[in-house]
Amino acid sequence: MDHLKHNHTELTNIDFARLIDTAGIGVIVHQWDTTVVYANPTALTMLNLSYEQLIGSVAVDPQWHLIDEHHKQLHVSEFPVNKVKASESSLYGEVVGVLDFKHDDTNWFKVNAVIEKSSESGMAFIVVTLYALENIGSLFSFEQIVQSADDIIIVTEADDIEEPSGPKIVYVNNAFERLTGYSAKEVIGDTPRLLQGKFTDKAARERIKTSLDKKQAVRETLLNYTKSGQPYFIDMNIIPLKNRNGDITHFAAIERDVTEQTFYAEQLEKRNRDLKQLKENLQDVVRQRTVDLIAANRKLQRHAYYDVLTDVPNRRYFLEMSNSFLSLTRRKGQSLAVAMIDVDDFKSINDKFGHAAGDASLHLLACCMKEFFRAEDIIGRLGGEEFGLTMLFDNPAKVVNTLQRFQQKLAEQFRQEKQSADSVTLQPFTVSIGVCVIEAEQTGELDTLLKCADEALYQVKHQGKNAVILYDGTQ
């Protein structure tokens, strides 16, 4: 008992006023008429107010704008201090938001309010304590909004952005997974650099890094690659994210696939004309396709970019991607090859064995091209039995050798597959290939390269077919 009395005596020596001044919670004391007579420094910081602004103010002061957890503005009678005064009972755990127009922000608090009486004068005071709510995600789900967004959103840490491991990804939304083929589990903790590749613009990457070093926002168009290696262009807007103390802790990248957006705008303008032409070209094909292809026919947007029969880019999409590739190689100082691949005696296959046999031949050729060439190479069906190929190369001899090996691969593929997926007997066929190259130091347009490749192809046909000829300007 003496020990407890001693402790009580020691407690009376504690400076409780100083203790409240240094407490980590906000404390505000109102007189019974709601006039503020005391506020500790933590409360002033929480409310972004000076001592002079807060002391002497009353609940009806027009500077107070309070909202409830549903973002509904509170009437002055609903303020915690007035609710306690009206009910003459304490209030606990009420969530209140204080609008801060100066900083364009809302500060959220859990509020307790109790009645205290002076032991000397008997005067009643209302003591309000404020607990800052750092995260009010329970009020409404920002993550659900972000997850449902069509734009790709990536959030990274802001501390360590140096290669090769930084900055580390902490969040990606569903749109990211759909576009890249990576799951959130695969990329969390990794760096966005895993999306970049050999032809990602180095200057753009340097500009991004410079801005991130300065903790500044930046916007760039960048070439990235999916998990399967397919290139795509994005419009990327990176912004810094701050915590409640104003420190930049993360970066958020909001990205949009501008390749699809460009083609989508064009497809909308010509929708009716494209659909009419598409139906005319596909009448014979649709009867031979599976239920899956019929379902795919309803996906009109894809049909604007891909050939339905072979599932490779159509002429328009091939030209668009090849032009982008050509522009990229100019900036990077690399060499480019454009080839035209044509099925030999295709009309004879159609006439002798029917359109189904011809379709099966084109489908086999497209499948072989997709399997043989690299993911970054661009392939497409230019029309009829003619296909295009755009690829980077080290020297012209390697280009010719690669295309000759492709002809061998095609022959092997035919020997392995005697029937198509639709049980149509495959007829033997060969391909003729004309190719044109442009060295890094040379200039040229895609139309010119295609014309030269076509002239080389004509020479192959004239000399007996089933060969590869490199355009040398003498054709």
C-alpha cells in the first residue's frame, strides 16, 4: 500500500500539460459555448492551422467544413462538439473529414469527444481528441476503380531506380496483365525494364530516368514487349505519388496502347465499307471454318487488323507495323530487310483440288512463318498467296541463308503434316522469295523496298521458282 501511495505521489509530479503538448494525437479543448481555448501542436499540424487561427474560433466559424464518411457535408449541429453539447454525453470513434481548401485535400480523423469539468471552478469543457486515418480505403475501394480501368497502371517504389533491378514494381492492374501476358504475381518485386527489349528507344529511357531522378512527372511513347516477345507501342504518363507528409514514395505509370488506338480510329471511320468487303472475301472461307472462327468473326475490331484465314496481320496492319519498324531502325542505326514470299503455282492448286486445299496451303505457310521467324520480325498476308516479311539483319548473306533455311523448314513441315486441321489433304507446294535490304547508312521508303523485293520475286519466278534472290539493282 505504501508503494502505491509513493507511485501516486510521483505521478502528481508529472507535467501532464507538457505530456499533452508532445502527444502523438490531436487534442482540442472547447469551452461550453464551443470556443476553442487550447489545442496541442499535433492538432495544429493535423488541421494545417496556426495557433492564432484556431484559438478563439467557435464551431459556427465559416472556416470549418466537415464531411462524414460518405462524403456528405455535416451541418454545424452535427459537429462532434455540438453533438456532445446537445446530448450531454460522450462520443467515441466517429469518422470525420475536414476539408482543407488551401491544400485541395481532405484530412480524415477518428474523433472522440468527452465532457470534463474543472475541479476548482466546476466549469464544463468539451475535450476533442483526433486520431489521423492514414488509409480510408474502407470508405470506398480505389483499388477496384483502378483494377477496372482500361488503361495500364503500374506503381513502383521511388527510392531505388537504378539499373538493373530498380525501380521495383509494387502494383499492376488487370489491364497490364491483359496486354503484357504477365500476371501480377510474376512482376511484383521486378522492374518495368523487363518489358523493354533490344529496340526500346534508349534516348526515351534516359529521359524517363532523368525525370525520375528529379522526382518529376514525365510522358513518353515507348516500344515495349509482351511476355511472348510481341512488340507494342505505349503512350506512358509517369507521375510521382506523395504520402501524407508530402514525401514522394512511389511512381505511378498510366499507359495506353497507342497502336490499337490508331487503328481503332481508322476502323471506326470505315466500318461499314470494311464489313461489306470482309463479307464478300470470306463467303467461301466461313463455310469451312470451325465454330470458333465463326465466333471470332463477330470480333470486328480484330478483323480490321488480322487476316481471318491465316491469323497473321493483314496488308494494312503489316504496312503500318513495318513503317514503324523502319522509323525505329533509322533512329537506332540498324539494317532492315523486306521480303515478299509467294506460293508457287497457287492457282493450279485451287483449280485442281479446290479452294479448301488452297486455303490449307496458305494456312500451313502462315503457321510455318510464325514458328520459324523471331517474335520481333513482322509477318503479314499481303493478299492472295503473297506474304510479306520485315526483319533486322547483320549482313545480306545471313538474310539469304535464313530465307533458304525457311524454305527447307516449309518442306519438312509438309512432310510431317499430310492433312490440315479440317482434314483437308495438303497438296505439295514451294515458295519463291524476293528480298531487298537497306543498310544502316542508307535511306529509303517502305514502298520502295517492297517494289524492289517484288522485282526480285519476279526474277525468281522467271528463272524457275522455288528459290531466294536478293535485289541488287540489276533486275
